[in-house]
Amino acid sequence: IAGGVIASVLVVLCLLWIGVEDVGFQRSGTTLNLATLPVAIGLYGYCYSGHAVFPNIYTSMANPNQFPAVLVACFGVCTLLYAGGAFMGYKMFGDDTLSQFTLNLPQDLVATKIAVWTTVYQFYILLRLFSQ
């Protein structure tokens, strides 16, 4: 779990790095596209689908009465991370944002390579975990 969190933070930081150093945050586009709203809701729902580990976290806690605060903190951090990444991607690429913002990043930048290889490595780790 910690590796996924670190990878997510690293990829969003790379997006910020590219926005500040190279692309900028001037793009605009359609604020609300109702045709793709069901897809967006599904993607946001998937982002919060880590609930399967909550019973294990609860039972392994030294002080289980702090579990609600842990949940609020975790969901808060996730929401800030996802919303920040979505906002930056939208301001950088507007309506031209592809299905994965890493596809929009300029290919020659170091930050792009870090973001892409972090994503590839996390996918590899998930494949190894689920193949056991």
C-alpha cells in the first residue's frame, strides 16, 4: 500500500514539475461534459476502492478507536491528491487531456520519464501481486 501511495504522490509531483517548468497552466476547455459524466463517476469511485483492506487495518491497529480518524485522514489525502492532479491536468491540457495524463506529457523531459516509469513499475508490482 505504501508503495502505491508514494508512486501516486511522485506522479502528481512530476505533473506539477512539468506544469511549472514547461507546459504552464493556461489551457481551458469545457467545464462540465455531461456525456462523459458516468465514466468520470466510475473512475472516481474506483480511486476509493481500497475498502477491502479496511478490516485488516482495523484489526491490526493498537488503538482501534482511532479508526474513524484514520479513515477521514486517508480519504482526505486521497481527495486532495486526486483533485490536485485532475485540476493541474485540466489546466495544463484542457479538453485535449488524454485518458492518462502521462500521455500528454512532453516526451523529452526527465519528469515525464519519472512519471511514466513509476506508473509502469506500479503496474508491474500489481501484476506480480495478483499472479501469486
